[in-house]
Amino acid sequence: MTTSCSDAEKSTWPELLGKWGEVAVNTIRMENHYLHVVTVADGMIVTMEYRCDRVRVWLDKKGYVKQIPMIG
């Protein structure tokens, strides 16, 4: 079980760049079910706090991953 930020085996998912958003979310959840994975639509405003239990998956207007998903 992941208990701190440094415990995560993987912190970024560059291989998901350009993939369909739902596929990216499911992939991250399968790899680490302790993470809270959320999608962020193009143009949405989000808070800036760092959370080591969260991955934001930034999507373009068509629903594809536009930034490398990472813990934070």
C-alpha cells in the first residue's frame, strides 16, 4: 500500500500522452488503485496544492490526453 509520496513505484505516465482519456484513467487505476485519478477538461481551473495521492489527466477538447499524467 502506498503511504507516502516517495512510496509510489511510478509517478508519471508518458506512454499515455495522446491516448483516449478513459483509457488513460483506467490504466493508471489498474497500475495503482490507491491513487485518486481525475480528468481535467481543457480550460478548467484547478487548485494548485500538491497531493501525492492524486493524478490529474488533462484532456484536450476531443477527450485525448494532452499532458503527461503525473502524481501531484
